[in-house]
Amino acid sequence: MSTSSDTAIDLPSVATTGVSKRDRKLKCITELIDKNGFDWWVWAFACTGLFASSYGLFATNAISPALAFVYWNDDRFSSRETTINVITLTGSILGAVGFGYLGDRYSRVKSYQAALIIFILTTISICQCSEGVGGSLSIIDGLLAWRFFMGIATGAIYHLSAIITSEWAPVQSRSRMLAAVILMQPLAQLCIYIVSYCALAGLDRTYKLQRIDSKDYSVYRAMAAPIVDKYWRYVIGAGAIPALIPILLRCRITEAGRYTLQVNDKADQAIKDTNNHFGIVDFRSIQEGAELEDAIIGDNAPPKQFSIQDIKAVFITEKRWRYLFGLSLCCYITSFAYYGLGLNNQQTIAKLWTAQNKASIVDVPIWNPDNTQPDASIYEALKANLDRYMVVISICSIICGLVVVKWINYVPRRKMLAWSFIFVPAILGLTAISVLKNFHGIVLYCICQLVFNLGPNTLLFIMPAEVFPIRYRCVCCGICAASENFGALTSQALLGYLSIHGVSISHSETYVFGWSLVVLAAIMVLGALPAWGWIPDVQGIRTHGSYQISSLSLEDIEKRIHRNTVVLSSQVRGETGAQSRRVMSAPKTQLIPPGGEPNIRQDSSSVSQTLYEEEILGMREKAQARISSLHQQFKKD
């Protein structure tokens, strides 16, 4: 739990020359947040929702053999699993963009809570899908309908959990809190397999599933199908339980003060919510004016959100469309390759096991992903699928997630993202060679999972929540998340039906899967360009005497992007370096009276103030680092 300050929000101790009332109150809020460390309440609120949505999204990989055994057992090849995934991802795209707008326009926390309620209701509804009496209903239609609405919820929860975390997190703990939130995805996958093991073992103990023995396959299926039908419903239904936790925590988590102040323009409410969050009951509003020695610039109304003028100013004039396009493109490419790598994971992993086994390959039922074990029972097929999944997918991803949480503040995130688009294709290429040569492909497949989660999967969850302005942070992150889901959708839709020399990728021929890895590696390389050129740096410099890289606050990131925009605009207009410096160093002037026209001197004053504040921030960081170094040296002496 976060440690609370002893006093309520008060005026900042630093100079506030020429700073507006709103900016002073914002500084008070951010200073109180930064005084506290890792916020466990906010982390629990965000991570449990992402855990639940990840559980619901990935649970199909554990229950697909059960669904095939019960409902489409007679098919030799079925696209139903791909169709379910495509429908779910379509809903995720709509949920990411739609709830992104709602989160910016109304409330992040309320939108997050609404998405959780939708998720719980759809999870319960999926568990109740059936074929009716005598086939009066269609199980596949019911699954597609409710998975679509579940996709809307998962698409919303994914980026809302990141934004709520980033806006409540202290500056030096922000990246670590976000990395700890995204760690919930592999932990949710591990939980899926644990719940599946328990459900399978419990059903076997109650109904003796392993002991069902009949040489007549139709008789065996008639006896086993009702038991297996219970199995997949138990596994799916368990996902609704963790989604209740953030709803119960809602009484403890309020809207972030940054959003309440900068978007809703409710300063006192923002300060009160921030005080209450940290357990400060002695609330008092900040009194303006009398205690200040310097003049205060009068507050103007905040820009009108989602107006044409504001959208043009933010995305066209300030050229933030480049960051939105760059991050969205990186998300699309990463997701396309990652989900292409894990297309119908039970078949994919079984193929890699098959590549190590030289036994003859025969046709097997659609519910058995391992064609080297044609006589396996449904119990054995389900258990073997869980064994492979747990080792290859979940454990590798959890190890990487823990490493990222520990080291995220020690690496330059933009460079790490760019280089990951070089390292991942290299590993994919080596994996393709090993698969084509039938040489330990499963080992390199595990390494692929490691590299993906060390690099783009984690970084593309963290960086969109830091880059965009607060008025449009939700919708921009929603667009990035929608791009990620669209990449997964196209990967499922295209690679699911792709064939090489007339042989489908879903076929047991491993050389086809090997060549698909070559295609994914070539696509993955393309992500290096937007990662290098179209994503801003959100970190400072390494602190003195430490390998840790200082993080910038969300407000300082905003100032840096604004400054870079001014410099770039000067270069586009053809101004020389001296002219640009003279404009940015112009003396500060008084605020234009109401009704006056804006001029260049006013803009120059704004830029000068931005640079002045950044310079002060840098001097404070260096001074603190120097004091810390001297203190450590004094202790040694």
C-alpha cells in the first residue's frame, strides 16, 4: 500500500513565476503523488481487471479440443476456432475505440467499471450456451454472439487499465507499475491451465473419465461428451471471479486528479480526490493570490475537447499524428507476428513436438492436436495439451515479465523497442530453419516467446499510456489497442486459410509452418522504421552514479513534445538555428488582455517558459544526484 503524506496538498515549494492557477494546482497534485511509492491499490485495481480479461481471451486455447470433441467431432478440418477468434477480435477493436472515446469524454474509472460488468455478464452467458432440445439452437451461433460482446469488454479493459495506472503512478514507479500490470497476461494464462487441471482432475474423480473404455468410438464419445461439456464450462466460468475484485475496489479508487483538473476543470474536486486517495482527511482548498510574491497569469478555459479546432491543433499543428501512426503501426506488426506464431496454439505446439519425433504421421480426430498419438483418449489429449501449453507459453512469458518489472528503469525503452524488431525476426528465422530441418524447434519457439515479452509486447503496453496528451490519451491508446487487435485478426484470418503448394498451414506438414515463420520474420523487420523514427523518447538521463534512467512525468513529456514541435516547425519554415534560438529565448511578456489578439511574442513567452521549467527540472535532478553521491561517499568515509 502507498504511504501517505502527513499533510494535505499545499503550495509547491519551488518558484511559481508566471504559472497559471491551474498549473499550480496540477503541480500540487503531482507532487503529492510523486511523494508516494509504488501504489499497490491502483495496481490491484488495474491488474485484476486485465487478469480477468486476459483469462477470458486466452481460455479458448485450453478448451478448443473439448469444444471440438463435443460439438464438431466429425469434421476433419474446421475453421470454427478461427471464426471464434476473429469475431472476438472484431469486438475488441470496437471496444478499444468506443471505450477510448468514453474514457476521454466522461470518465476512465466509470468506463473501466462498465467494461468489467459487460465482461462478467458475457462470461456467464457463454457458460449457458447450448444446442437446445434436438438441436433447436446453434451452439456456435451462441458462442460467436457472446464472444463478440466479451471482445468489446476485453478491448476496453486492456488500455483503460494502462491509463488509470499511468495517471495515478509516481513518476519513478510508473514504468514498473505498468510492467507489473501487463505481467497479468501470462499469469492469467498460467491460471487457465491450473484451473483446467483442477477441473479435469475433479471430473475424472467424480465421473471416472479415464476409465471409460469402449472399442466402439461412437459409444465412447456418447459416454464422455457430457463430462467434457462440463469441463469447458467450468474453465470459462471461473474467469468471472477475478473481474469482481476491481468492482469491489471501486470504493477505494477515484478518478485521477490529473484528469479531473485538466479535462473536467474541477480543481478542488481533483485535490480532494487526491488527498482522500492517500488517506489525508484534513482537506483544505488551495488559497490563491495573497501568499504569492509573483504575479499570477489569469486562467483561461481549457480547450474544448473533441472540437475540430482542438483536434487540428493537437494532431496536425503539433504533429502528434506521427506518434499515433508510429505506435499503431508497431502494435499492428507485433500482433500480426505474435498471433501468427501462436495460431491455434494447440496445433502449433504439437507440430513442434512432432518435428522432434520421427514416428509416422497419421490422421487423427480434430480434437487431438498431436498426430503422433492417434489412439489418445480425450482425457489424455486435454492433459497433454495443457502440459505443452504451460511449459512453452506461460512459464516463458512469466519469466520475461518478472525480468522486465525489475529492469524496466535501466533500459532506454525506445531503443529497446526498435532493436527488438531486429532481434525477434532473427530468432524467428532460426526457428524456421530448425522446424524445416526437424531439429529441436520447440526450444527456439520458447526463445521467441521470451523475446516477444521482453520487447514489443510489454513496451507497446507501456509507451502509449505515456506519450499522448491527457485530453485524448484514452482514444489514442484505444486506437493503438485496436491496431493490435486488427493485427491479430488479420493474422488469424489470413494465415488460418493460407496454403503453400496446396497444403494448409493447419495441416500436420511442419515444413509449411516453417515457411510461415519466414513470412512473419520478414513482416516483423518492418516495425523497426516507425520505432526509430515516429515514437518520442519518454525518459530522461541516467542518474549520477547509477545505471537507472530517470523517467519524465507525464507533464514533462508533454512539454518535451511541444518543444520538439516548435523546433521542427522552425526548421520546416526555413529558419536558421540562431533565429530559432532567438524566438525561443524571447523575453516573457504580460498576458494579452481579454479580447486581445494573440501574437508571436505571446507564443515566444510560452515556449520560453517551457524551456525555463525544463532547465530548472534538469538542474534539480543533477543537484539531487550530486547530493546523493556525496552522502554515500560521506557514509563510506
